[in-house]
Amino acid sequence: MHNGSNTTTRIILVLFLILVFAGCENQVSESQTISNLIMLTASDNAGCIADSISVLSIDSTLADWQYQNDSLLFRLKYTANCCSKFKDSVAVMLPTAIAINLIDTTDQLCRCNCTHQSAFVFYGPDLNNIRLSCAYKEINKPYIQILDTVLVLNGTD
């Protein structure tokens, strides 16, 4: 009887060790996946910038962008109220999409519009293409899609 108890203990110990090592393999796979994620590392809303404005509605443009050393930097230029105060919302949809919501939280608007500039930096190793979308929202108004484009980062489709 004592010998059967040792066999049961050994079987339980072997099963435990198999589960522990299997868990370690899963953790390595998860950390490898985490290293390929896209992460926001910096953002800035510069407010009004010097630019000639002829249109008073929102007119977004991707001012410029670059992908270098696994970092994607881009600047958005868009027309908004001179007194705008922004609260940005950024969502990364894996594997290759970034959605930005520019939310104007000012409830007392000025009587002027100007060109605003917002800059974002994302870390993302070995990226090829990124779908970039941006929406703008004034307080008590619906979102307006102001940008939807695909950036070809490494010259491949």
C-alpha cells in the first residue's frame, strides 16, 4: 500500500511539473507578442499655429509623418475654434490600425477659428502598413471623421 501511495505522489508531481513548464512556454509566447504591440509614447496639442485660414469648417490634413527606428511620428493639422481645449482618445486596433478622437471640451467658444496642430508618436517595431483614422468632436455635437488613410511605412503593401 505504501508503494502505491509513492506512485500516486510521483504521478501528481510529474503532472504538476508538466503544467509549470507548459505555463512557462505560454509566458514566453505572450512576451514575444507584447513586444510587437503598437504603443503611444507621446502626444502634443500645439493649439493655434501660424497658417492662413480661408475655410471656417473643419478641414483636416495629415501634415507630415515619418517611421524611423520603430517609431511612427505624425502631425495632424485641422481647423477648430481658437479657444479649443482638447482631450484626446487614442485606440490601437491590432494588428495595424490607430484611431484618434480629438474631443474639444470647451463649452464657451471664441468667435474665431484657427489651424490647430496635434502630434503623436507611437512605438511599433517592424510595421509595414498602418490604417490611421481621426475624428473631431465639439462639445454637444457628433463626431466628424476628418482623416482615414493607410500609411505605407516600409515601402511594401
